[in-house]
Amino acid sequence: MLKKERSKKYKLIQTLRIITQIVFFGLFFFLLLQTRFPGQDYIRRVEVFFHFDPLLAVATLVASRTLFLAFIYAAITLLVTFVLGRVVCGWVCPMGSLHQFFSWIFKKTKLHRPQRLKTFKDKRLAWKYYLLLFLLISTLFTLDLVGIFDPISLLYRSFAVGFLPAIDHTIESLIGLLYKINLSSIGDGMVQFFETLSINATFIQGFLIAGIFIGLVLLNMHRERFWCRYLCPLGAFLGLASRINLLKLKVSEEKCIKCNLCTIHCQTQANPWPNEDWKSSECDYCFTCSAICPTNAITFPIKVKSESIESVDLSRRKVLLTSFMSVFAVPFFRISPAKTRASEKLIRPPGALPEDKFLQKCVRCGACMKVCPTNALQPAWTEAGPEGLWTPMLVPKIGYCEYYCSLCTQVCPTGAIKDLSIAAKNQICIGTAWIDKNRCIPWKFGDPCIVCEEHCPVSPKAIKFIKIEVPRPDGIIKTPLAPQIDVDSCTGCGICENKCPVVDLPAIYVTSVGETRSEQNQMKLDLIQSEFNIIDPGEDIYK
């Protein structure tokens, strides 16, 4: 009777864990969907999930040399890990829950490769510790690449940039089909429902980012929770923090029949049996081993006294090699023309810190891209060099910076984009508009066009009109009003480029020059003139 009660206890704990995983994944997904334009320029603190991530907290602190107070919540995660072990990985982490779910699916469909006893000493468990070491040493040299691999950032970016837009396109196709087969009432209802979710967006890196995530999921066919076992740097970080936890695994030698079921079904290869081989740093306390043990030989008592625990075997040679590679890689990540001359295409969101500080804090989560109501913010590819991969940039041909919106400044979890009011945001210049007179309709053809001036949101308008003469091939001279940019008023919002009727290559375009956040990326004609004592042509040099 006692055995049955104990087995029921651990099975109940397993059920509770699954419920907890569903709740936290649901919370994560809810906050993801809530990262959208709510109809007003205020959004609830949807980025709070990131603030419980201690790896992002440490990386941001070390790389930027500044403390972002919101990351104080990460201390809660560390405290729980110190006391109870890696329960966050097994009970809370949405990335881990998703991989466990797909591992279960692959097992049910027999797509999963069975684990053999010879793999229990798998040295690949050390991979994530080498990756963690590489990332943390890089942050010492202000190179912050943690956001590329951190599970919370990776999952958020994959859904925001890849999967939600794909779901939106699927829904649009389905609604179109419903209208074609005369089910317009159902189609109307679906349109109203999905409009409230505001997931209609397109991202230039969406296919690649989603493809990488799908590849990580498919690796679960090779090994259960492959990401969690071998690649997750946050799991490695929490594994190191859990070495002195109070919740220990114990296998009763009298009851154990050495069936190896516990080790075979261990999700993270923590090796429950024999007891001296159990890796506390790998165990995520899913309690599967205790639930399936036929003799109830496995328990998890609380032990205050420290004891010898099997650790992951890290090669000293590989640790030194990883450390050297992380230092050696820093200058190569920073080989970019943007370091000497700013990229004209690299237009950062309003409120973005100066480029060096921005790259030290941005974790590439995609929250600012997800919340942008015009889909203007896109993940960078080569525009900011290797160091700036997947950081946000404004692409006016796709969308523009809405004048009465500052949502991107409110959702940044690390302060890479300052939290600004609309009034403060509209005082910031993110670039400058230019006119290509060889493509502009009034300048080239002499025909009237006022589209750019009509859409310019600043007051007074940053686009003025001047009267010009345009000779035509037939000898007629036209005198239209042609646009001209007032660079002192232009904020670089990009709406003029976005709305230009010359659709392939707009006749008006925005570059990053003149941005408020940079002292170097400016038009310095006045400074150059004074520095080199250039004489004004109108000045009488004989006075």
C-alpha cells in the first residue's frame, strides 16, 4: 500500500508539473500576442518574462557595464535554483516545455531514436557549457551575442518574426477560401477575431529564423530534449547555480532492481542510477524517474549537508580553447564598414542608444518588431555587421515610423531603446530624407505630385515646394511645384519613402545620416568649414 501511495504521489507531481508548464507557456504566448498596437500609445509590461532570465541579466550587465533595474527579478530565478535545483528548466521554461512536447510527439509517432545504455556517458552534455563560456567571455569585451542563443529570446524571436506571420498568411488563405465557397459569415467572424490579435506582419528574415527553430525542434528525433541537453546556455548557467541545492536524488540500494528504466527515460540524461553518477546540474526535476520506478526506490529528500555529486566532464584543454576562441572572435565580429562609416540603410528605432551601447544591450528578442503597428522594424542581416545580426532596423519601403506611436520604446526588455513619451520621441531624428530628382515625377517629367508632402507628419512640414522648369522632349517647358527637403525639420520617419508612387525604387528615400543618437553620423559642412578655415566665397578677402 505504501508503495502505491508513493508512486501516486510522484505521478501527481508529474501531472502538476505538466499543468505548470502549460500555464507558463500560455502566459508566455499571451504576452507575445499582447505585444501589439492596443489602440492607444500605452502597452502593459509585456516584456516582464525576459526580466526573470538571469543569463540575460548577467550578459547585459557585463557587456554594457550598466545595471538595468528591471532584471532584479532574475534574482528570484537564481534563488529558486540555489534552493531547489533546475526546477525552472523542467517546470517553467517555455522553450523547454515546447521541446519536451515535441519529444513526446516524436516518441508516440516512433520518430524518436531510442536511447541506449552506451550513450549515458555522452560527452556532448559539455557543449552547452562551452557555449556559455564563449558567450560570457565575449561579454567581457562588450560583445553581447547571448540574445542569439538565449532560449527566451530565441523562442520569442522565432514566434514573432517567423511563425506568427506564417500563421497569419495561412489564416488569410483560409478566409479567402471561405468567401469563395459562400461562407462569408464565418469569414467575417474570423476576420474580426484575428484583427484583434494584430499578427499581420512580414519580416525579411522570417523564413531563416523560423527554419533554424524548426531544425532545433527536429533534433528531438535524435535525442529527447536535444536543445536542453546539449545547446541551451541558460540551462548550463542554471546548472552551475544548482550544484549546492537542497533537493537531492536518492536511490535505495535495498529496493533498486537495476532495471535502468530511470536512466533510459531521463529527459536530460542526468543518470539517476547509480546514485553516485547522478548529475545534479543536469537534472530538471521532472520526477519521471521516481514515477516509473517499479519498486519506488527513487526519492528526492531535502539534504542540507553537502555531498559529492557527479559533475559534467569538462576538458581543461577545451575550456582553454573555448576561452581563446571567444577572445579571438571579438575583433572578427566587429569587422564592419559601419565602424568607420555608418551604413545608410541602418536606421535604428527612435530612442535607440548610440550604436556601441545599443549592441551591448540589444538581445534580439524581436519585441520591438512585433509591436510596430506599421511593420517598419525588421531584423538586420549584414547592415550592422556580424555583431548586429537580427537587431532591429527601420525599413521604410516596408513600413514607416508612426508619428503618434512610441510602443517600441516601451517593450524593450533591456533598455537598448529608451522608454519615451510621444512628445519626446517626436523630437528625435532617426535619419534624413533625400530626393532622387532623376526619379521624382515633378523633377523628371514635370507632372504634379504632392504625395510625400501630404503624408509628412511634422509641423511645419519637412517637405516644401518650389517652382521649377522642366523641359520636355517635345520642346514644351513645364513649371510644376517640386518637393524639396527641409533637413532641419525632417525626423527620418520614412512615411514619404513608403508612400511614394514610384513603387519599385522610391524617388524619395531615407538614410541614417543626421540621427540624433550619433555624433559622427552627421552632415558636418559647418564644422568642416570652421575646422579647415575654408573661406566663404562671398567674403571679401581684400578687406
